[in-house]
Amino acid sequence: MTKRLPPSEEGITRAAALLRAGALVAIPTETVYGLAGDASNGEAVAAIFDAKGRPSFNPLICHVDSMEAAQRYGVFGDAAARLAQAFWPGPLTLVVPRRESARLSPLVSAGLPSLALRIPAHPVARRLLASFGGALAAPSANPSGKISPTTSAHVLAGLEGRIAAVLDAGPCAVGVESTIVDCTGETPVLLRPGGLPAEALEQALGQPLARPQSAVNEVNPSAPGQLSSHYAPGKPLRLNPRTLPPDALWLGFGLGCEGATLNLSPSADLREAAANLFTMLHTLDAAPGAAIAVAPIPNHGLGQAINDRLTRAAAPR
């Protein structure tokens, strides 16, 4: 049975002890709940893949508590250092060259010479990382390809009995995964839109981010979230339908959606919509109805991240 731990010092100490023993613990971050395991322990990292049913070729994000810790594992060039200084701690993952001396399981990087690193902003995650004293591999705490969890209840709905514990600190504030930027080449590349708008990153860099030729990489992804079908509910998902499909549940956005089952943000606030996205998809997936239809979302700022998740959730599977 999966234990539910409080976000107290006692709960954090217990979670850190479980992680040091090689167990898996779902932890809160400002983006979504992550399924954490000791990144230096190959068996713990393998257990993450097993618990999620995740393809072993898909890299994991390593969470650390400081820039000093990040630099022990990865090599930071000018662009990576500038972005880290501007946006860490926060919802930004940087893919950098992996140090040869980094004592991390090769499974974390899926055998690649790069490493995805992040310093989360959530205070409970920060306290846990400090107590643990190392790097935690932590993809989203859900079965692979399913809706990401923004509450402990979402975690338990998908992973009850498959992990040791969940450190429950309430709902996640951002509600979509971190933005991922590849800093291994001369020009930083936006691999995944996320909780930090690309415009803010480009302003900090003083240059545009490159985009990959395709946001989908089924064979050899360099970061999480690049599979075509991902973040998917059990029901079919229909985007921007001209008419509402029969027996469909309608997820609205903004004005003109008075008949919607739920509305991501009646005031058309993209930050509110991002925070509500996965929670509302979970709710609609559990409700009676044959499908889920989603109103159009503006494709700028956090809207890029929302549309990315919705496109993958609606992909054939």
C-alpha cells in the first residue's frame, strides 16, 4: 500500500529515508507531481520505468537543490548558465552535456551524453532535495502516456500500490510540466514548451530559440515529452471541433463557452488554464461521456505548452 506522507519535517525525513533506501516517492513540484527515485541508483531508476510502464529510451529529468549541485553533474555553457541564473529555481529544464565524473545511472540519460537538469521552486521539493543530499530522477508521477498528476489523488489513482509513498503538499501551482531547452549545441533549442513561456527565455538570451524540425521523436528522444501520444486521457480527445460530438464533454476556454462542462479559464487567463488543465482532464475522463472536446486555446505564451499537451493527448494511440 502506498503511504501518504505530510509535508512536515517528519514527512520529508521519512520520504528522504525511503529514497535513500532505493524506494520510489511521488513528490510535489510547482509544475506537476514527480515520481522520484535516487538518480545514482540504477535499480531505483529502473523501478521508475517499471512503475510508469515508460519506454526505457525516454530520458528522465534530474532534480537538484542548487546550481552548485547541477554543475557537479552537467557542463554549463554561456547560454545554459544565463538561463539557469535567470529562471532557477523554477519550471525550466536544461539539457546540458553530462560530466564524465557524474555518478548517475546511465538509465537517467537513456545512454545519451547529455543530461536534463532542473531546480524546482516548490518549497517542499527543495527541502526534500536538501534532506536527501543528491539528485532525484523524477518524471511525472503517472502511468506513461496518461494525464499528468497535479494532486496526490491523481498520483494514487494511477500508481497506488506500485510506489512506496506520496509526499502530499496539495495541488501544484503551475499545472503543466517544465519548459525544456537543449543547451548542448551552439544555439539553444526549445524541445518542449512548458510552464515558462518561450518569450521570457528568448528575452533573457537576447536571441530566438531554435525549434526542432519535429516536436515528435519516437525513436531516440533527447528529453521527456517528445513521444507523439502522451498526456492522454482514456476517452478520445477532440480539439477545436466545429460542432460538439454526440455525448462529448466540453472543456471550454474564455467567453462563449457557457454550455461547457468545465472551463479552463472563463476570463481567458492562460496561467489559470495551465494550472487547471490536467485536473480538469482527470475530472472529465472520470465523468460519464463518450469523448472530450476542447475549445481553441491561443497559441502564445503558456498557450503553446497547453496546445502541445493537448495535441499529444489527442494523437492516435
